[in-house]
Amino acid sequence: MGLFDKLAGWLGLKKKEVNVLCLGLDNSGKTTIINQLKPSNAQTQDIVPTIGFSIEKFKTSSLSFTVFDMSGQGRYRNLWEHYYKEGQAIIFVIDSGDKLRMVVAKEELDTLLNHPDIKHRRIPILFFANKMDLRDALSSVKVSQLLCLENIKDKPWHICASDALKGEGLQEGNKFSSCLALFHIEMHLGIIGRIIVVKLALVVK
């Protein structure tokens, strides 16, 4: 039993479901990342572009995650906002080798952050600067600068470089997922929960 399962049991939390939105431009690697995060016996070898959206489910002994894999194609991005209210956490994937469309990625991110269903919520965001294996790929630091992530002051966020095809960099994302579990517990416990979360976060570090 992991740390967060023990915490959930100690606090008497019942099974809860966390809805995660996976967003980003087309061909950034969203579906591949989600596939790598699934248990090995549930992974697929055939990854195809997402049309509209698809839904994946993951479970731990204490939490159930539902991931909405939203298509990044231009004609489908208008669907994103219809699921913002459902989202309790966001995974935003960037193709770090696609320098030409970095401006488009920033525009979509800005639109997301300024949407009424997102703007005033302290929703956690995990950024993947994907395709770090490409020769001319930008570093996660450079991607962060181009997207102006330092301006995000009211939401917990983290960025990590990844190569989704090989599964590299996703472990760092898993650490953030653990923080999401703590954040989910914090939302349901108020000030006492916040004190516990801070203490546990110090232990995890």
C-alpha cells in the first residue's frame, strides 16, 4: 500500500474519482503519454490520432482517474471548453520539436487559462514538453519561457521533458500525479487537510 493509499485510509476517505483533461495541439503525443501511464497489460501498440475525444480510466486502491483525451486538431479544439467544468486536473502536452507552432500552443493555453470555467479555479496543471529525443527539440526550460508559465500564479503547475514513445520523463510526471492526489484530498478537507498536505509534501521531497 502506497503513501497516498495509507493517507486516504487513515482519513476515512471513500473511493473518489478525479477527472483529468489531457490537452495540447495535434501530434504533440497526448494519446501516447496516456498509453504509457496505463498499466502495462492495458497498453496498446496501435496509437492513432484522436478524433473528437476518447476516455481512459485508471485506478489505484483509493482513487479512480478518468482521463479525457481531447483531440488537438484545429476543428476539434472548440470541444475542449465543454469539458472544463468536469476537469479537476489538466495535462497539457507540447511538441518541443515543433517550434513553428509554439505560438499556437501558447494561444490555446492562454485561451484555456482565461476561460471562466478555469480562470478562477486552483486546478493543477502538468505540462509535458514532449519529443525531447528530437535533435532540435527545445528544453523544458525554453518551452516554459515561450509559454510564459511563470505567469501562472494561482494554480499549482509543473513541467517536465518527456519522450512518450520510450516512456522517458513520465516518472517525473508521476511524482506530480502524487501531488495531485494530495491536492484532491486537500480540496475535501479544508484547513486541517492543508496542514497535513504541507507536512506530507515536505516528507515526499
